[in-house]
Amino acid sequence: MPATKADSSLAGSVVTQVNAKWISYIHTFFGYVAFFSALSVSCWTNYYQIVKNQYWGYPEEWFPSVSASTGDWYPARSIFQIFIAISSGPRFALIFLFYIISNKPDHLYPKIHAFVGIARAITCGGWTYITSSEDHNIHDISMISYIVLTLPWMLGSLAIAPDNPRAQMYRKRLIMLFFGTLAPMIYFFIRHKVYAIPGAYTIYAFFEWTLIIYDIGFDAVSLYDFSSYEIRVVDLTVQPGLYNGIPDGGSVARKANFDVWLLPFFRNSPRNIENSINFGFWSTVVTFIADTYLAFIYWSILTSLAVTIWYFPLWHMGISGYEAALLVSVSPVFLGIPVFRNSVASYRWIFQLATLVGVAAYLFENTVTRLFWVSTGVAIANLTCISTWIENHKNTARLEHDAFVWTLGLIMSNVVKMAWWTNNPIWPIMHKENGGWNFIGLSLGIFASLVSTYLGRKKTQFQYTKNKEKPQKLKFWLYSALGFGALLFALHSLLTDTSTIMRWVYNGYPNTGPQPIPWGVATIVAMSLGLVLSTNRKIVTSVPWYVIGCVSCACMYNYSGWNGYYGGLILAVYLVSLVPTFIRSITQHPPGRTLFTAMMTYNILCLAHVWVVAYAFVPAGIYMREHTDYVLFAVMSLIGAGIYGASDPEVSFKHAQINTIRSVRSLTKIVLAALIVISFFIIFCRLPSNLPKPYHPEQKLLTGGIWTIHFGLDNDMWASEYRLRDVIKELELDVIGLLESDLGRIIMGNRDLTQFLGEDLNMYTDYGPGPSKHTWGCSLLSKFPILNSTHYLLPSPVGELACAIHATLDVYGQPVDVIVSHNGQEEDPEDRRLQTTELARITRESKNPFVFLGYVVTKPLNGNYYILTSDGNMNDIDPSDDDRWCEYITYRGLKRTGYARVSHGGITDTEIQVGKFQVLDKYDPQTWQASYRRVEEHEVDEGLRFPQQFRGDGVRRHHYHVFDEPRYFD
């Protein structure tokens, strides 16, 4: 039997003891050994194989990545796996010890942090023992999950660690180094993966290895926390006498108990581990999550209303009458009636469930019926949500809870839309066939409503009681109402999608400014920062903070590219920071007039937001033409009024429950961290994996098309991205111009279909002039690299503003220019003449081969047709086609081989026009001439032919029409 030492503090004798810091030492040692032994062995045995990637090898690439060193080749892979297995025990011990020393009664952070640590360790095993060659998806998901979970693990460690200045200093430095390394690492990965730059992967690999050093080093810092604790093995039967009141007498079997003696932990309670499971606490957590999901439902229904309304004026080409449905948002005015207000408060669970009719609207095929149920859902949702705020207007803690979950629902909707390429999967324009998760969203909504009703009432029992005294007439009610209405509009118009601000400031190539992937996550972080900052009411209602908001708004509007985006991010922080204060403010005033004014302000701003671009189709549109600056000025002015109203000294917030407020704020921060982590995961999943490639490089073929897509809504009011993708892919279009494609407004749902089409079809994209340019939009998708692009606002003195993209593509090593344009309407002939004249100037001055894909609005061989062709030095793809009016394809300096017209298939009201062109080995502008000799299909190489499935009845109502088959030329 080993020697023992007496210890009067224990019911037994210590067999051995060891300082807890050795857990950190052992984990750090074997962690580093695992990685760097694999690096050394792999370089020694398989150097040339591990530095080779899909594009380059040695000498362009000369340093291996982590995955190549540890997972691709024997024996390095086996050595790595053995040492990772050895380090797993210390790893779980480290997580357990850190949880013990950081846990406090009724604190959620340590429990969540421990769970994250365990999940992170398991995902490490996933990418360690399942190689990419065995299961690529599981390996990548495990790797991405591990990286994403590192964020809450590191930040959580910093937040809950014991007060040890030295350890905290090292943690802060390593966190800054770790996350500071991510941005350049991602940059060089994109340089490698997307642009195939030689040497980029080697630089990426160096950054990747530094992450390993920082990652393991971060956990090594725990030795400073553990150094004051010991792990002891205690023999409980060595001392004779009594053990827990039972005579020893040799009858009790000898046993050793491995115990962790951490006196500060056990001083709180001898059963602290068991007591850490507090079911009342967890019911609060579940209720908070359910309320957040219901807030997501609210924002989903609210943002879907304008989209479903928009369908009707889109087809009427003017005001349809259905726009009146926007007024349902004024439903909270009925809360000014005490009996009605009490009824909503008493039967909230019924109203909450009734809200879900807005989600269930997808079940109806008829567009008017769908709009009716969405409108009903919005009316009930506004009524229920604001009723809850009014009910809790004297309870600061509960009102802050309501404001936080409402804002979390907004941020959650942004994250969800990021995962669905800017569509919301529970919108009524979505269904199973186009990627909708309506049934799942509806089912979760029902479940969340029941959970919130049962657990929320049981836990908090916040009841509305009618004030027996006459409500005080606060003189600032008008300012508060105007401010809240303006804030709601600003959130809806700018912050219901992560890409909206980016499209406001979008530029042409090569300096486009930020792209939604990966920079969409910056918008999520900015909104999260705003919500965290919102707890400091003194700051968010101050004059300097208001000035910062106004300046950032001006920067976003006046600057393009990154400078404009920086302004937009600061504006996002500013707007979100105001939400709790403005909600508190409007609940302190008489609900009838206050809510009516607030929601009518929101509605008027929504209409003004449309009037600036739809001025040609609405009454008095001339006064708002291209004046987004008027709208932004009004919004910031009214928000200023709201801040003035929120600072009313007569408004007081009593009955603050400090513990509840702390709990709400802690839960809010955890949900924000989770949403940021999820958004990072989405970004990683959406990063491009391969360079775009044309369909027929062996023929040096460029297949181009033009299509007016009616804002991504098909003829039956369903989102049309999937159907657009299918026909573009089947027609093998290398370049396509999409018209009426700017969806970055409230009425279009703040969407961006170029993201989905570009990623799914693996094409480069140019969004074109953004929402701040007051056009209906035109976009360019290309299989060929876009070397340069310029966005034009064509002359439009009378009618709607026309847009164009002039891009230079690298087509098989030859620069080829492409124009995508959308000219004005038939009612404005002078506009169309001036616009065509400008397009002709652009084509005429270019020295490159050229393809024009545009919407001209003219008859063939008449008027503007000659300006485009003769003055622009361009050739019509088929002058014999006399049945055209809107869309035209012209070209120069290429060999035209085919031309086809394909029916719209019910996606829009406009056909697809397609032309096939071959790039010439030598192009001389002085000697090149177009040939118009027609040939039969059998005389054309198979690679130059159009797809056969569109002959006859075609597929999905797409078929060759007008002349019922493609035309081919020599």
C-alpha cells in the first residue's frame, strides 16, 4: 500500500496529489506534439504531395496546409491521430475543471460555455478521424463547426474566467491574434480557391498554422487559473473509526475515491453539481428562446406583406388598389380602447396563435387569398406584439425583455435570410418546390406559442391591470410616435437583409466594395453591437450619438464602396441601439393616438420609399423622383424627434427588477453570440469552391442571353429563383443579362437573387446600379471573369430612370465587351432616343468585340433600331426577325453561330432571347464583317447547337417559339 499523509480536512487520507495546472501542461504538450510531429513527418515523407493543391504544386506552393499535413498521408496521419487521442483526456478534464472554478449559482454562462467546449472537442474528433477522402461533407462540417465554436469558447472563457490579471491579459492578446488572423487567412483562401493565384495557398497555410498555435496556446493559459488548485486521490478507509457515522471495524470494503478538491466550489454547497440543474432557470431559457422565435415570426410576416402587395401593381403597371392592405399595420390603434386592450391581454395565447395565419398563407394558391391572410397575420401580429409592450409599460425588466427579443427576432431573420440566399423560408412566396420551409416554420411557431404561453405565464405572471387614475397626458407623445414610426421604417428598409446596405453602395468591377459573402456577417455583428449598447440609455439618447447617426447616414448615401459601407455599419449600430428606448417611450403615452401616429408615419415613409423609383406610375410622383435623400432626411429628423420625446423628464421607469434585467441581458448576449456563430458557419458554407468555367471551351463558345425577370416573382406569386436557375443552366448560358432585378427595397423583400444564381450556377455576378440609384435594376451573370464594369444611369429627362452595365470580360484570353441595359417605356419616346444614343456611343467607342443584351422598346428596322446598330457600329443578331419590340441582341467582332427565342414558362411576361458566338483567334476591327448566311442544324457542330429539350412542347412550359426552332448561321 502506498504511503499516505494525514489530512484532517478529509474523511480519509491522501494517497497522492498533483497541482491542477498539470492538466494544462499535458494538454498543451500533446496538442502541439500532435500537429507539429505530423507536419515534420509529412514534410519528410511526402513533401511534394502535401504542397500540391488543385491548381498548383511545387515550386509555386511550398508550404503545406494543416489538413494536408495531418490527414492526407500515412504515417503522419496516424501519428497525428494517436497524439490527439492522448490529448483528449486532458482536454475534457480541462473543460470540467474550468467549469468548476467558473460556475456560480444561477449563472447560465458557465453551463453554456462547458457545453460549447464539449461540442468543440467532439467536432475536433470529427475532422481528425474522418478524413476528407472518407467523407468530405462530414469532415468539412466538423472543421467549420470547430472553427465557429472557437468564437464562443474564447470569448466565453474571457467573460467567466476567475479574476486573474495575468491570465486575462494573455487571453485578450491571443483572442486578438486569433481573430485578427482569420481575415487575411480567408482573403488568401479566396485568392487561391476563386482566383487560382499561385502561392496564395502557401500564405494561407502559414496563417492556418498560426491559428493552431494561438488555439492551443489559448487553452494553455488556463494553467494560471488552475495553479491554485490541487487534484487529490483519497483513500477513505485508511483511518480507523467512523466514516460518515458508520463504524469501520473492517466490515466496510476498502475503496479509493478519485476526488477533485476545489474548496471555493464546495464552499457554496456540498451538492453544487446537482444543484446546478435548476429547472426554473431552464424554463426561463426555453421561454426566452421561444419568444425570440416568435419575434422572428413577427418580422417574417411583416416583411412579407409588402412583397405580396407588390405583385399586384407589378402586373397592373400602376396602382392596383391592393396597396390599401398596407394600412392593416395600423391595427394597434384599437389598443386605445380599454376593453379591447384588456381582451388582448387576457387571451394573448389566442391572438398569438392567430398571428400564424400569416405564415400559413402559403397554403393558398390564389394570390388574392394569400394577400388577405398575410394582411390578417400582420394586423394581429402588430396588435399582439405592441399590446404586450403596453401591458408591461410599468415593468422595466419585462419591457426590456420584450424589446430585446423583438430585436433579436430581426437579427435572426437576417441570419435565416443569409442561409436562404436573401429569401425567408417561411414567406408566403415560398413553398417546398422553391426551397421554402413553411410547414416547419409554422409548426415551430405553434410550439413556440404554446411554450411562451405556458412557461412564460407560469414563470413571470406579468398581468395587465387597468390604471384607476386618469392617464397622465404627456406632452411628448407626438415626438415619441413620430420617432418610433421612423425607426421601424429604417429597420425595415435597411436592416432586414444583410446585403441591403452593400447593394446601396455597390460599385462596378474591379472595386465593387463589400460583397454579401463574406461581409454579410459584419452587418450581423454591427446590429448585435447596437443591441448590447442599447442598455446605456444615457449614451443612445445623447446629442453626440445622434450626430454620429446622422453623419453615418449621410456617408452611406453619398459614398460608394467601402466608405459608404462603413457609414452603413455605423448607422446599423445606431438604429438598433435606439430600439429599447423608443419602445419604452411609446408605451408611456396614450396608446390610441400614439400608435396610430407611429404606424401611419411608418406607412407614409414606406410609400415615399417606393415613390422615389415608381414616380412614373404613381400620382404626384414627380415630387419624389429620385429623392431618396428626402426620405433619409425625414427619417433622421423624425428619429431626432423621437429622441427628444424619449428624454421627456415626466416619463419614468419604475419597478426595475435588477436580477431579472441581468438575466435578460445575459440571455440576450448568449443568443447574439449564437447568431453570430451561425452566421459565420453560413458564410463558410457559402464560400465558392471552384472557379466558373464556360460550357463549351473547346469551341471557344460564348452563349449569351437577355431576360426581363419581373423582380423574381413568377406569374403565380412564387419566388422564381429556382426556376430561373434551371432554365439558365439548361440553355447553357455563359453570359446573361437580367432586367428588373434590383430587389433591394421593402416592396421586393430586400432580396438579392444574384447571390443564389451566381453561387448555384457558379458564375461571376455584377449586381448593377443599386437601390440608391432609383432604377428597376439590371444585373450581369458571367462564366467568364469580369475584368472591368461601369454602371450607367442613362438620360431620362421625363420617364423612369434607365440603367446599364458596360462590362469587359476575359473570354478565352480575349477581352470582349458586354452591355446589359433596360431602356425606358413606350410612353417616353424622347427618353428612349437619348438612351439609345448613349448606348450607341459606348459601343462605338469600344475597340473590343462586343455583345449588346438589352431592352430597347422599338420595332426592327425602325427609329432607335438604326441608332443602336448603325450609329453604334453593331450588327443585329437576325435582321429577318421582325417580331420584336423590347429585347434585342446585337454584336460585333465575333462569329455568330445561333439565335433562339424561348418562352418565359410562366416565370414572367417576357421571353428569353439567346445568341451563340465564337471568339475569333484574330480580330481586326477594320476588316471584320458580319455574315448572315443561314445553315441547317445538322451542318453545325454538336457543341454549337441549342438544347433539344426545348423543341416542341419543351420543358416546364419553356419552348422555342416565334419561329419554333433555333436558327443557325455560318
